[in-house]
Amino acid sequence: MIIDENGEHLGVMTNEEAKKLAQEKGLDLVEVSPLAKPPVCRIIDYGKFQYKQARSQGKVKKTETKGVRLSLKIGQHDLDTKKKQALKFLDQGHKVKVELRLRGRERAFKSNAREVSTNFLKNLGTEFKQDKPIDLQGSLFTVIITKES
């Protein structure tokens, strides 16, 4: 089955006839569906086809992991600012990594740090889900959250 550059069905023909027809038009013969009975071929400009495919694949939006950093002695206004920032990232469709780094003597207060992290997550609301629970790696508490669909 042969389809021309305008999308019109030309019917079933031999390979030689199809190649000759494509060559006369200055285009390429491309097999679109090899498993169909009979196989479907299309007469197109293959370079232009590849260019369009590459352009359409380039427009796919990728989800990034954005970060929000907290500290053990963070003030309420700073928490509100970080909350707005995290919600903005979630609305844009990104994942958000919430980090809380303990420095020096703060490492002795890991329970307080976990509390600050859980309070921050509670203040965000219920429109997100945690990919995994709050994780402690050395002196860094991390949690990755995504928007619920």
C-alpha cells in the first residue's frame, strides 16, 4: 500500500514501481508499517521528516528536581517564603527536594531538625505526596515531594 506526499492512497504496487514514482517526484520511499498486510509505504522527504521528529521531541517538558533549603534556626517569615517557593515549583510540575543541613553543634539536635522538616511539610498542605519518608544522611535531612495528580 503506497501513500503519496499529500496523504492520498495510491493503492498496492510493487517495490520497483513505488521507488520509481518516488524518484520521479524527487522524494524518498519510507516504510511506515512493515507488519501490516500489505506493508504500508509513504512517499515523503525523509530529511524534512527527521527534522520535524527532532523538533517535536525537543519540546517535551522535562521534570526537574528543584531544591528548598531549611535550617534549624529558620524564622517564620523565611519558612513562609520557602513554602511559597516550594508550592510554585510543585505547580510548575517539578519535584521538590527539601533539605535541612545541621552544622556543628546543631548535630546534637536531630529530633528538633526532624520536627522542623515535618512542620514545614504539614504547612505545605495536602496537595503533595512524599516519594519517600524524611531521610537522614550524615548531617542532612532530605525529603523529595511531588504534586499529587
